Amino acid sequence: MIHAELGPDLEAIVLDLIESGKYSSRTQVLRDSEELKDWREAQALAFTELLDSRLATPSSEYIPAEEAFDSLFRELGITDDGNE
């Protein structure tokens, strides 16, 4: 078994989670945090792959960013000087 010093800030967070009843042990908190880290990494990878795919195959439906922002600003009623 590995024991690690989390430092006072992280230790306080872990103890608060246990005392609140959300978790029953430090091990459970650390396992859940590892699962969350893995999930976030998978989401970031999926996003990167989708972005790469979209950038590699431009669509005629895409509009220039400046045009998109102009349209959005008009829809929100924002003028060029930043006032509504």
C-alpha cells in the first residue's frame, strides 16, 4: 500500500468530503478523483480528434469568424463600441 502526503489544502478537502458523508474513506476519494481525471482526459482527446477532423475537412457551411461574431453581436444588440 502506498501512503502519500497530500499537503494541508488537499488533506482538508479530502477530510471535508469524508465528513460530509459523500465518501467513506480517503481511498474512495482518490479512486473517484482518478476516474474523473481519466474521464476528463478522454473528453479532451475526443474533442481534439473532433476538432482535427473538422479542420481537416472544411465545409461550405462554415462562415468566417468575423462574420460569425458580427452576426452574434447584432443578435445580442451589441454595437461596435461595446455598448448595448
